[in-house]
Amino acid sequence: MSVYPQPPELTQEELQRRNARSRALGLFLGALVILFFIVTIAKLGGNVMNRPI
Amino acid sequence: MTIAAESLETSSPSFDKERPTIAFGTARDYYELLKPRVMQLVIFTALVGMLTSPEPINPILGFASLLAIAVGAGASGCLNMWYDASIDALMDRTSKRPIPAGAVKPGEALAFGMTLSIGSVLFLGLIANWQSAAFLAFTIFFYVVIYTMWLKHWTTQNIVIGGAAGAFPPMIGYMAVTGSVSLESFLYFLLIFVWTPPHFWALALVKSKEYARAGVPMLPVIAGPDATRLQILIYSIALIPVGMAPALISHAGLLYLVVATGFGVVLAYYAFDLYRKREGDEARKAAFRLFGTSILYLFALFGARLIEQLLPLLPWSLMK
């Protein structure tokens, strides 16, 4: 038997709410990545291509 | 037991006292924590502040800056709800907010608000400049610590002084583009600052019993409804020249001047109407009418200024 406290068993409603929240969080993080990328390109401007190869 | 846990017992059918509480909040609950209606006003006024700057704005960086300012404002709203959850639970108007309703736990709201506050300030600093980021940080501090934790519970002038936090966005928007403030952006600060008391007190007049129950020293609770009506009238009359000032002593145009004058007079008229009607349903209706008109007033003035700034950018204007 585990010595750690077991997490509570979730009801159907709780599961649905948790899943919806996880999806929203995933979308938010994805949007943040895209925003950071676009803003970085906008900040760099033409210099984005200016690097030694 | 926390407010959230107490209200979970009553509002959520699936809550069980014996098991650990888990978060019930959906994305919508977290969005509500950001006070979206206040955010709309912040976005709108900060945008006008940005567009009145003489310097060109990269549209992507401008949009991102506006987003950072809006999220910073939302974060301060979230921290306000976290701190005031106990009094929100006592008032009908606020009892359905996510924390008193039990959808979001206070600790989660605190973490959410702090993360967004720090994130928005850093983001604005990195994409715009650190002056505007510092200004945004100060605004969040002012709203959460000076207004929410101190003024709101201490003085009848709470929303007068605290109103400064809601008035800063045009200056932050301008500063995000230029790194400094202008007379015009300061005049917009002044406009929102003077607009806040009649706007808020009109609502507080109707909700004074709730504020009294929650122990918040709003002006109608302490000084009484008649004194509040007089104060509303004085501020509304003062708002006419303050609203016109950006056209008279700065760069706003004729459209703005006409709208500011017209709406300023209408708002003062409704304030006078509220001053006269002191009893019963008529008084209540007059208060709601003034409250609604005050929102329209601000959107009309900033909308007019926005149109003035955007018209020259339209394709047919560029062809001239």
C-alpha cells in the first residue's frame, strides 16, 4: 500500500472541466509561442537575414 | 476555511468536504478574473494614446504592446478580486465572480495575477521600452496596493484617487511608442480621472446598501446620497472643459471638440437630473441613466479621437 495520499477520484463534471482547462492552457501557450516568434521577427526587421553562414 | 471553500459547499453540487478541494475553474472563469469590461476600456484608451504619438508604430509591435498593457490591467483586476474576495461575496453585484462563486481558489487567482503582472511588464519592456514597462508596473502597484488594499477600505475618496490607475493607460500607450509622455496624453489621463467619480458614484448610489453591508466607505454610505449627488454634479460640470481641453490646447481636432462638447453637456444634464430626482424609482432610473451615459461618453470621445487619427491612414486619404 502506498504511503502517499491518493488523489481524489474525479467526477465526470470535474474531468470535463479539467480537460477543458488543459486545452485552453495548451492553446494559450501555443499562442504565446507564436506571438514571441512574430514579435522577435518584427523587432529584428531586416536584420533577421543578416548573419554569417 | 477560505471563502472559496465555503462557497463551494453551497454553489457546487460535486463538492465533498472530506476530500481535497480541486480547481473547478474553466478558461472562462480565468478570463472573468481579468475584468474584461475594464480591459476593453484600457485597450481603447491606450490605443488612442499610441496613435496620437508623432512617431510611426510598427503595427505588430504596437499590437503586442497593447496586448501587454491590456494583460497588465487584467492582472491588476485579478489581484483586486483575490484581495477583495471576502467583500465580493457579500455584494450581489460581485458575488458571482469566480473566487466567491468557488470556481477559482484564492491561491490560484493570486498566482495567476502575479504571473500575468510580471509577464506583461517584462514583455512590454522587451518589445517597447522600459519606461513604459515601469509605468505599467507602477499602475498595477497603484491599483492593487494603493487602491485595493488601502484607499478602498479607508476613505470616501477611494475611487477619486484610485481612479488614477484607470486613467494611466493613454499615457502608457503613448510612452510605449515614444518613451515619454505628451500634454495630450496627460489631458486624456485627466479626462478619465475626472470622469471616474461621477461614473462610479452613480452606481454606488444604487448599490449603497451593499457597500454598507460589505463595510466599504463609499461616498453615498458615509456622506449620504444628497452629498453624493452634489459631488456628481460638480464633477460632471468640470468634465465639460476637461473633455474639451485636448482640442483647445492640444492636437485633437474639430470632430473631437464637437463630440466632447455635445456629450459633456448631455452628461452634465443627466447629472443635474440625478441631482433633482432624489426619491424612489425615478432616482434609481436617473442613476442608471447617468452610469450608462458615462460609459457612452468615454467611448464617444476616444472613438472620435481614434477616427481623427485613423482617417488620414485610409487608402483614399493617402491617394490625395
